[in-house]
Amino acid sequence: MTHLQSLAASIRVIQNSYKMQMAENVTRNTFQFTLALQPVLFTLLSVGIYRFAGKPDLSLYGIIGSGLIGMWNANLWTSGFIVQGERWSGTLELLLATPSSLMVVLFGKSLSNASASLGAIFITFLTGALVFRVPLAIEDPLGFFVGLILTLLALTTLGLVLGTLFVLTRAAGNMTQVLNYPIFILSGLTFPITTLPLWTRPLSWALAPSWGSQALGQAAGLSDEALMPAFLWLIVLALIYFLIGLVAYRRIERIARAKGGLQEF
Amino acid sequence: MPAILVENLTRIYETTTGVIRRKKKEITALDEIDLTVEAGELFGLLGPNGAGKTTLTKILATILLPTSGTVRVLGMDAVAQEKELRHRLGILFGGERGLYWRLTGRQNIQYFADLYRVPPAEVKSRVPELLELVGLSDRADERVEGYSRGMKQRLHVARCLIHDPDVLLLDEPTLGLDPVAAREIRGIIRGLNDQGKTVFLTSHYMFEIDALCERVAVLNKGKILMVDTPSALKDLVADLEVVEIECLGAPANVLEDLRQHPRLQDMRVETREHKQILHLQAPAGSELVQEFLQILKEVRVEKVITRQPTLEDAYVRLVGEEALHI
Ligand SMILES: Nc1ncnc2c1ncn2[C@@H]1O[C@H](COP(=O)(O)OP(=O)(O)OP(=O)(O)O)[C@@H](O)[C@H]1O
Ligand SMILES: [Mg+2]
């Protein structure tokens, strides 16, 4: 096989992992429920709090933050549970026995979950508009769309990296709980990171959701800063996460072979 | 070049128990094994629970590393050349697991076609061919969760053939199937071997090995006790005859008395519903039936027959009575 053919084959694996995951998810009620209900609740809470505190100008910020929380939740949950699910169905071992790398398979599946979670953003805007009469106006729709796609990629790759923890542990559920809140607080999805202590700033910068929130906020018209720096950061972070993932999953495949599978749960 | 060449293979599992004071425990699943399977052969590995069959299958499948020793499949090193090798191995683990139940049968095999990097043009023709081969064409677009065990197992067979592998590694392919479904699977396996595929098959059913395999290895507690043809295995007990006594509620002390009989070679007790079936191996022509019945005089005996030894008796003689604990 030439490099080009092998690349094409890898892309097919991503595509089909994406499709299969989607086909499976469609049949899962809990998945749809989490995806649809959570953004509504978060929007009601966050925008409600800003209103109550007499800061209705932060409504749009609250809506975008809630949408990103929804996306991030769906992402982390599902990235963690993809591996767990493969374990339960006994397919993880068969995946490991194929010539395709685990990382490529999981990337396709995570991307699939992540793009389903895009719906979260639309749901939060809709909730904002219907409940709080926040106008659906977005100043720079194209910038917003590009920001959304880049955020999606960065969230997926970050989910993959954190997913390595799930591969090696049986406590995937607990792990999501532990990781979830700190990450969206550090990323400024609940309240602006400027309200956090200064020492947390580097952590925020290393996390894709902060840049996603910034890019989307700017595109929606919350500030006049240029979009490019946030876009660049999202791309750089996505690449870094992807590389970390590649190294990590290679290691995991080696551990799996040495130990006799990741089959026990 | 043999299809499978195993030399001096040992696999030790390390497990830890306890949370605070961790204790390491080592389990030797395979103990210095040597094995050769020729290309095109249908080779059987027979062994009781925990013998190491799955461990050996996984090592051949490149998903488990040996602790020591060498393993070459199709001339390639199963440790270092795993990526190339995987394209040419078809792997099947018996049982209901290992399928995406929420997807259809067709989606399941199509997905594995991509994972094995089969060119799309080939997938198009091969998927319907394989569905036909395993008799699932009509039900291919239904979700797997609605399949019977036999259908799931046949889907497994189709899945493991999607990349047209040269060597099939089948770990208990008829596990948990009813006799009819098991016979269908065996028929398919025989057909694949006729087409020239090398088949390495594990089982704990003697008749399965007897019906299918040209050669058989008997594995017990990680050691290979014998490698030969099924009929050579039967020769182990050629000088014996078996007295089969069907009885009800024979007490342990009576069974012990039987066991102590000086001319008895081996004895195994099979419990079937409320009955016990005693298989007593004695030298051929020794005519011990009356003596056995004398020991059992207090017990209700329903049927007594004297028969030729089977492969099963040979296996029991080799491995011991635990051979049949399933
Ligand atoms: N991942 C593991 N960690 C620790 N011990 C293991 C592991 N897998 C298998 N073993 C042990 O290794 C030995 C051989 O197991 P193996 O599964 O290979 O046997 P088997 O012949 O396939 O048995 P069965 O007929 O029950 O499938 C057993 O004692 C088993 O408990
Ligand atoms: Mg086994």
C-alpha cells in the first residue's frame, strides 16, 4: 500500500466509525435526552442568574457558555463511554486485532458524538430566544460558524486525550464527574475567566473550550477583538491534543498487548 | 514454510489482589509450548477450562504478547510484524459478545471491512457473498439484537472472513450453540478448509475435533500433552473396553469402592439430570461387569452396556477427570 492509499483507508475508517457511532446513537434514548435537556437547563440557570443579578447584558454570554457546556458534556461523556461500550460489547479486543489504529477509530466515533452535540448550541439559542427573548442576532455568522467547527475539532481531540484515562480505568463514570466541572469553570463557560484568580490563567489557555467561548462570543458581537488569534489557538490546541493522543494511544495498544487486553471491567 | 510455528512459548499473567497491601500473583497460562501447523491444515486444540486455549489463540492473533519464546505465523513474527500479519488473520472468539447489537448484521461486517482496509470495490461484492455463505442474506438488514445465538455466531464467521484471510483462528466457534447450529458452523469451517484456508480451532468437545480435524493437540494446564491425529489419540485406549453403567443415587463410598477395583484403569462419573452414568475403563476382554455390579448391589442400576472406547475416553485418560468439567 502506498502512503496515499493508506491515508485514504484511514479516512474511510474515520468516516465509517463516524457513521456507525451515529447509527448506534440514534437508537439510544439516554444520549438524546442528555443532549437535548441539559442545554435547556443550563441556559435557564445561567441566563436566569444574570438577569436576577441585574446583568441582562451577559445573557448572550450565558447562552453561548451553556451551549459549550452542553457540547463539552456530550463530548466527554461519550468519549469516555465509547471505550467502555466497546469493552461491554466485547468488540474492543476485535478492534485491537485489526490493522487500524485504535486512535483513528475513536477519533471517528468521538467526532460523531461531538457533531451531534452541535445541536446543543442551537438548543441554547432557542431557549434564550423563547424564554428570555434574547434576540437571535449574530454579528458575524461566518465567523461564528468557523469558530464552531474549530471548537468542535478541538473539543473532540481534547475528549480523545482525556479518553485515554477511561481506557485504562474501570471508573469511567466517576472520572467524567471529576473532570467535567473544573474544565468548564477554568474555560470560563459559567462566568468570565477574568473573575478567576490569576494563577489559573495558563490552565485556561491550555483548554480549548476557553478559546471556543472567546471566538464564539466575539463573532456573536460581545466584543470587538479580532477573531484570528482565537482561531489560531483552537487550531494549535487541536493539533497538540491530536499528537498527545497519537502517542498515548500507541502506548495503550502496547499495554493492552502486554497485559492481555483491556477486556476486564 | 509452516503456517504456524510456535517454539518454547511461555505466557505468564501477573495479577494483583488487595487494595492496600498489593499481592502479586503469577499464573503460568502457557508453559514452554512447541507447536507446528502446516499450511492448509485443519488443526484442533483440545483442552479443559483454563488450559490456555484462549491465551494461545490471542498470542497467535497478535493481540497478546508472549512472556518468552517465538511465534511465527505465515513466516511473520507475531510480536514485531503484527500490522502486516493482521491483514491475513481471521479471528473469532465464540459466544455472543463481539458484535454491535444496535447495528444490523450487514453494518457489522461492512464496518470490519473498513477496519481491515479492504478496498471499497471488493467490499461491495464480498459482503453479499459472505452473507450468502453463512445463510444470513434474508436477515442481514435487521438489528443483531434480534438474532438467535446461531445467527450471531454465523455473523461472526462472516465478519472474520471479510478480508479474505489465509489463516483462521477460531476459539471455540460452537460455544453455547444447540447441536443443529453447531453442525452448521462446522460445515462452514470444513468448506473454508477445503478452499485452502489454514484453520486453527480450539474446542472442548471431542466429537467436534474428531469430526473436523486432521491433527489435534491436547493442552492441559498450559502444557501440551500430545500432538497427533484423532485416531492415534484413540489408539491410546485401544486395549481397553468401557463398561457404561446407568444408575440412580450411587453413594460416594460405593463409587470409591469401585474406584479401588484393582483392574479398573480409569473411571469417570457423568451426571445427567437425576441419573449417574459411570464410565469404567477396563482391559479389553476382562469381563468385569459382574464384579462391578456386585459392588453396586445396593444401588438401582438401570442399564449396563460394554462399548468400544471413544476419543472422549482417550482424552479423559490423558488429562484426567477434570477434563470434562465445562
Ligand atoms: N487477563 C488475564 N489475567 C490473569 N489471568 C488470566 C488472564 N486470562 C487468562 N488467565 C488465566 O490463564 C489461564 C488460562 O486461561 P485461558 O483463558 O487461556 O484458558 P482456556 O483454555 O481458554 O479456558 P476456557 O475453556 O475456560 O475458555 C487460566 O488459569 C486463566 O485464569
Ligand atoms: Mg477460552
